[in-house]
Amino acid sequence: MHPEKLRPLPQKTIGVLGGMSNQATGEYYRLLNKQLNEILGGWDNGEIVIVSVNFGNIECFVRADRWEEARAYLSDKVDRLERAGADVVICVSNTMHRVVEPIMAERSIPFIHITDPTGAAIRKAGIAQAGLLGTMPVMNSIELRDRYRDRFGVEIIVPPEKDREIVDGIIFNELVRGDLRNESKQEYLRIVNNLRKRGAEAVILGCTEICLLISQGDLPDLPVFDTTELHVRAAVDMAHDRG
């Protein structure tokens, strides 16, 4: 017989900077609890604090390149996570790491950058070149490509401009609204296959809504690295003291 667990169960609180979008935030919440329950068993899952922002503000800031305003807006939300007792913070948006990373660099609370668990997984798989899908700011980010290359030895390949516009448009016009269309899936698969022809040995789902539309099952012979799932796993590991 297993010894009775101490109640309430001592746990670290995971702070989620969410709302970017609500679709991704819902997936994070589901996966965090699922993965923690697999570790803890029984009825146990996570202790989670979510501060969910208005995605309309985020969309406006991103579209108009108002990054300083975005930083001030999200800095206030991180303050709220800290006051709520979060022991570790994650941001559910690849795009908004552009401002959240410097915000968190000024804090003492641990922060898991979404790129790092993905880069580590790609390096562990022995992959040198990976295609990247995401919003336009993510796919155009030199800093992001440098992070993958300098920290993990992974060269990033992005679609040509016309296809980047398609990927971005599907995210903002469909996926953040939970609008999942087969024709959009086929466009993504076409774009991924073109990246593969250009030398990509894998594809990174570099937007936290893309996993709602395509997954490893759609590309059985090409490794798929889902930033959402890998980010959640890293948060669970830290919260459960597993590395």
C-alpha cells in the first residue's frame, strides 16, 4: 500500500501569461494538468495561475509594430502573476516572447523561454536544419533564428514571403478563433513539404495554435516539434523538480 500523501500536496505554482490566444491558453491548461496527473496519479493535477490578456490589444500591438506598448502592457500582467504567487512563469505565445523575455530578464522568478525546450529536443534528435512556421514576426525574427543556431546548433529555414503571409493569415484569421479548416491544413502541409525540399529535416510548429491544425500524424515521415507540447513539458519538469 502506498503511503498517504501529505495534504495539501506541496507543489510549485505555474504562472501562465495567457490570452494570446485563448485557444492556445486552453490547450496549455489542458496539457499542464494532463501531464501532471500522469506523474502524480489519482485526482492530482496542477496548481496554476493564469493571467489572460485581451487578444485584441495584442493583435493591435503586433500588427502596428507597437512593441514598447506591448512590453508595458505585459509587464503589468507579469506583476499580477508574481503577486499571485507563481513559482515559474511561461508565456503561451512564441510571438510575444519578443517582449516577455526582456521583461523576465529583470525579474528573479524563473522563466522558461519557449524556444529552449524545442531547441534542446531538436539537438537531441541530431537534426541540423528545421523549417519554421509561425506568425510573421516569428518567421522574420533574426534573433529567434540566432537563438536556435547559437544555443542548439539548429539552422532555421522559413517559407518564402508569399507563403509566410499565408501561414500568418491562417493563424490570425482562423486558428486564434478556433476556426479549423481542411483547406488551411492542406496549405500548411504544402508549405511544410516545400521546406523539406529546401533541406528541412524537421518542422517547428512555432505558433502555439498551429498544433490545433497539424501534428505529427499529418507528417508521419518528418519529425514535428510542437512548441506548445514541449513548452508544457518543460514547465511540468520544473514544477515537479525533474530537471
